Amino acid sequence: MIKTYISENESRMLDELFSLIRIPSISAQPEHHDDMLACAERWRQLLLEAGADEAMVMPSQGNPMVFAQKNVNPEAPTILIYAHYDVMPAEPLELWKSAPFEPEVRDGHIWARGADDDKGQSFIQVKAFEYLVKNNLLTHNVKFIFEGEEEIGSPSLEAFCKDHRELLKADIILVSDTSMLGADLPSLTTGLRGLAYWEIEVTGPNRDLHSGHFGGAVANPINVLCQMMSRIVDADGRITVPGFYDDVEEVPQAERDMIAHIPFDEEKYKAAIGVRELFGEKGYSTLERNSCRPSFDICGIWGGYTGEGSKTVLPSKAYAKVSCRLVPHQDHHKISQLFADYIQSIAPATVQVKVTPMHGGQGYVCPISLPAYQAAEKGFEKAFGKKPLAVRRGGSIPIISTFEQVLGIKTVLMGFGLESNAIHSPNENIPLDIIRKGIEAVVEFHLNFH
Amino acid sequence: MIKTYISENESRMLDELFSLIRIPSISAQPEHHDDMLACAERWRQLLLEAGADEAMVMPSQGNPMVFAQKNVNPEAPTILIYAHYDVMPAEPLELWKSAPFEPEVRDGHIWARGADDDKGQSFIQVKAFEYLVKNNLLTHNVKFIFEGEEEIGSPSLEAFCKDHRELLKADIILVSDTSMLGADLPSLTTGLRGLAYWEIEVTGPNRDLHSGHFGGAVANPINVLCQMMSRIVDADGRITVPGFYDDVEEVPQAERDMIAHIPFDEEKYKAAIGVRELFGEKGYSTLERNSCRPSFDICGIWGGYTGEGSKTVLPSKAYAKVSCRLVPHQDHHKISQLFADYIQSIAPATVQVKVTPMHGGQGYVCPISLPAYQAAEKGFEKAFGKKPLAVRRGGSIPIISTFEQVLGIKTVLMGFGLESNAIHSPNENIPLDIIRKGIEAVVEFHLNFH
């Protein structure tokens, strides 16, 4: 049924998608201000044509939001579909094989900026919605919220959510803006890490000293900084900050089993980044360590003489920028304080230490027991012929935690991207077949969501 | 006797010293090339007038050397007096109360560049020599070697020594180019520290990685560098490099007792550099730690993101410039190798570590049992009314170890400087009384040297 619908309508559908892609809605470049408005308006039209009861372009503190909804049954649950209509800049232009804003189909792929991220992926959501509406198969309510500032950090989204809690009220949020492990390895992202970031300043003597006259008698702030930094992760790869693991989510065994089944060649992984050995928390696999366990990294360090040659000095100050990737249930505000307290507790009386929290974000987890998650699983299985793997990602998508904190709604990350789609890079693309299977998967999601 | 000689000849002597000072022999400034030659020639004349059998200006790879000698008895020992006729630049000129190269006597001090370092101090040596020759009191042989590049690191001295071993042959070297603890606290410098310096490069992954995607699974080279740097000095302030202390000179108890009697206010010392607590090797006093015990300092460290704000990154590389101050008998070549071996031994397999030795210098000790040292002690006692304290200095004077290594001769550092003499700074000066007492001390040295 859906397959037939797609093939019968594919030509029109591609025209619609191309009309979106042709608008260079680059949020980072102010000269594209009018394109942002044009793209929002184009989406409004397409959402109405797809079957929304109403669709509107709404002001925000920045680029406008597109909101649409289809109310089927006030007793039924509501799904809120989030996407973004802005795209990354296309530079360097000379590396593109075809013009970034003139979509071209070659070798079964659409080549253009936004072909995947996120015009292509959000189009999948809208076309599945269209099919369900036109065939009277929709049994629950659907809302859409498309923003125009995702690629610049969603500066207006949190305030918009706070101002429109009622309008955005829903039971679950659905987002198509992430990737799968592969076209033959469908997967769903079930977790993201949070972040806490600090700058540390260690002050020893009140001026740089002659290391011949003072060395051995006065604590060197770089020596001290290294000592302190060496006491944050132990030999087993565990973070030693007291209380750090108190709220850490224990990943369910079912999910760990699933992670264990992700095809992963550690030798290839090491070779790709050029290291002989990996290092991480004892008792966890590499894929667990970089996705669902916390980590501590010194992102930057500096102090003393860093020029050419060899100047002796016992410097006055030393600095480090450090971060922790956090996991679900760890509150970055709490961790930020625990970390600062710990650093002060290990600072020797020979120096003064200042710890400045720089920023933070909460982690996110989508329980695989969630009905919406299981519906998504069925969708992927139908379209790709395999049950998708539940995958944690080590990075952060701040908007997902914003939704959870501000709206109190869980998100299912139903992303169809592939690494080879080259998002944010020249020659971004998406296979036509992924669009077809994506629509099929989302239709199946809706049919299985109760 | 000597007091009378000085007062009868003081006017002439000052004229002679002023004639040297008026020549701006600034080795760092190429436009003073002719002044270097003029100053060397002036010294040659003055050395002849003082009683040398012969005096000559000799070419070197750089500015010429002045050599002079007085042979009294081929059976008697020979003293080689080293000094330098070059001076530091006088800038900033606006801070001088009188012109730097027009010596002025005010408040009992001579004010001029070079008044102390080293024209004033070397003049003391030459005038003591003059007195002894004129009064037939010299019973041993005396040689003089004055260089014109000390303030720019003595680049030609080592080669000159190697080329003129026979000419410079002596039993002891005497140098007046250091300071005393105070005019009422005469002291002799008996030790200088050596130095070894390395650059350390730690390479982790072959490129900077996303700390969200890799953090927790891949060793961060800054984390590793800090870990390694934290393992070089233990909690007792001892350097943990195996074999590091094997050759360390144990300072004789008599000398430690003397150090313990040096007036030293630890509270004032801490307040001056703005630290609440000091840190150093257990079992040694602050003055011992910064002069006759080795030390380890990280002189510089850098890696990752060091700009404004908070960028997350798991960097590819981290660097440190580190140094050890060494003490007498520690060979800097041997220590350099021991250190590099130790660093490699504690480098985890997760990274690659490169240790590059940058430079080094040997420490120096003048045993207080040396007859020449004891003669110097008697000289100070006669002139200043107190037995001088034996003092170690934490810095390095490379020429002293050069003499020991190339010529195989020990040096006695018979310096008459005071901290208030402001060498290398505007308003350099020397009290006339120090010149008088200095001459008296050197005369007494010669009378007691056998």
C-alpha cells in the first residue's frame, strides 16, 4: 500500500522536496534572512497540503517557527514532530560536484545542502503523515514544530517552548535528525550524554620566578595543576570526584546485550585514529565507554613558557579547560558543584585555585520500554527488514534535554541518516531508497503507536 | 699598610676606574664594537701599570680577551683571575639619576653602569695585585683573563680555553663577580646548580577528536601528560627518576650548619612572593632546597584549546618544557638520559612520547676545605670583621663549570657585590667602602694563599 503510494506520487513529492532545498535557508548567514521566512512559509503550505488542519508561521525571538496540527480525536494521544528548516552554510563551494542549492539526482541519491539534514529527513515525516491522513489511517493527533535556528544552537527554542506549553502539549516527541549505524544496520539513538565544562586557574607566586633561585623551595603552579589533574581519573578509568556516580543511570542489561551485538572492529577503530591501545573505564566495552558512561577530558592546558627553545621559569599561573561528558540522570549543575568542591579539596595550600563553571547540558535517555520506542522499532523492522539496534551516542543534542526539562516530554530519535550522507560537508546527499524506506518506517510507527 | 696605600692613592685609582667606566663596552649592542676594543686596550694598559710583566689583547671568535701575567717564582702556585670588561645595556635611560657612562660619586657610592658588574669588582682584584707587586709581597704567580662577552653568554670562552690551555694553566681561579648576603653579612659563594632541560611531546590520536564521540574510550594526551608529570616528584618533594640522586653531593654538615645560621625570615620570604606555604624536599631547609638540592620544574605546558570560552576537544597532542636544577657531581648528560628513560618507562601504551633534551650545564662546588677558599675566608674576615658564610646559589654560572671541565681548575667566587648595587638595572652603583674593603680582602687572600 504505502510502497504503491510512494511510487505513484514520487515525482510530485520530489518536486516538493526540491522546492524546499532550493531555498538557501542558512541560519548562520544574516544575508539569508528572507530565505528563512520563505522556507518557513513553504513548509506551512506543504504541511497544509499534506493534511494539517491548520499551519502557521509563528514569531520567535529569532527566526520564525512553523507550527501545524491535525486533531483526530481529543481522547487519543498526541505526537509532536520536531524538525528544523535551516541548513548549514555550503562552503567550501568549489568542492561540490553539483550546486548545493540546485538538487540533482545522481546514482540514486539526491545531492544538495539539506538533502539529509534536515529537509530530507523531515520530509519523510511529513509524507508519512500525508499518506495516513489521505487514507484515513491516523488514529491519534499529530503536531509539527519546525525551527529555523538548529544549526546555530537553537537560541530561541527554550523560550518558545516556555511561552507555548499548551500549544506544544503532546505525549511523545518524534525527531528525524540523527543517523543509523548503516543502511543494512538500522538503529535508533536511545541515549545522549550531557556535559559540564570548567576553567581552572592555579596561581602560585605573585610573579614569574627565576627557577634557579626559587626552584625546589616554591611550589610550581604547573606542577601542582598536573598533580591535581592526575587525581581525577584513577587507574581503572573511574572518575574520583566524590558523589560523581551517585545518579549515573545503570544501563539495563538488555541494552548492554544489544550494544554487545553492534558489529564493531576494535582493531580498525584503533587504526583509524592511530593509537596502539585504548583506555577507559574498567568493566565496560569501548562502545559503552564512549556513549553511556561518563568521561573526563582536559580540553586545553597552558602555562609558563611555550615558545621556541628552552627558557627556564617558575611561572606564576597555570590554566586548564576541562570537561566531563555526563550520562542520563546526572545533573550537570550538581556535578559542576561536586567537581569544583573536589578540586578545592585537593588543592594544596601552596597555591590558590579558581574553578569557573563554563557551561553544561543534561544527558538524555529514551527507555527502550517506551511504547513509542517500540512502535519506532516496528517501523524500522518493517522498512529495513531487521530489528534496529538501540544505540547510545556520546555527544549531546541540547534541544532534546530542553524538551524533557521544559515540556516534560520524552523524545524518540527516529533518524534515517547515514555517515556517507556527508551532512555539514560538501556533497551532502541522501539515497532515494532511504527516503522511501523512511516514509514506510514512519507510517508503520504511527500504525503501531497507541 | 694597605689602608694607608688606598687612601694615599684613592684619587688616582678612581680616575683609572672611571676611565674604564666611561667606555660603554656594551657587548649586546653591535654599534659598540669599537668600545669593546677600546676597553680591552685600556685594561691592558692598566694591568701593565699595576705591575704585570706582560699584558696583551688577544683575538677570540668574538670580542678580544685581555691576558696579563706576573711570574714571581716558577716553583710557586699560580692564580688565574677571571673577569669581564663588557657591561649590560643601560636602558631604560630615563630611570638613571646620573648618566650611566659618566660615573658620579654621591653619598659615598659610585653610580654608573659597570660600577659593580664587573668593572668595579675586577678593579678591586687589579688594585690588590698592584699593592702586592709594588710592596714586593707577591710570593706566587698571577694571571689575568678578562673577556668581553660575559653578558651575552660567553660564546667564545670555551673555545678560547681549549686553544690556550698552557697559557691559562693555573692552580686556582679567582673571580669577583658575585654578591655577598650583605655589607655586614660577608659571604662566599661555594656552590652553583647545574641544569638539564627537556621538551616532551605526547601524541594520542592522529587528529583532534570529538570528545563526545571518543571521550571515555580513547586516552587524552593532556590527561596522560598530567599523569606522567605528576609522577616525577613525590609527596616528600623527592624526584622519583631512578638513579637521580646517585651522584648528588651530600652537603657537608659543617656547611649545612653555616646555612642554618644565615639570617632568613621565612614569613617575609613567603609574603614577598605571595604564597601561603612553601613546598620542597623533606628534610631540608628552604635555603638548602633552593641552592644545594636538585629541583624539578615544569617551565611550560600547552595543548588543546586555549582560547576564549569553552570548546570541547580530545586533542591529538600535548607538550611540556621541563627542567631540573642539578647539584654538584650530578652529570647533566647522565641525568638527561635517566630522565628520558624514566619518562618512556611510565608512558602508557595509549600514547607515543618523545623526549628531546634541550640543553644542560654542570653544577659547581667549591669545597670549603680548599686552601684557596680558606685564604679567601681570611681575606673577608680581615676586611669585614666577620668570618664569611659559605653560601650556595640556586642558579648557574656556566663559565665556572666550563673552567672546571676544560681547564680542570677550581674557582673561588670572591664576590663583593650587594643586592642594592642594582646590577643590570638603572642606577647601578657600588659603595666606595666596598671597594676599599674588597682590595683589603684580596690582599689578605694573597698573603694567606700558599
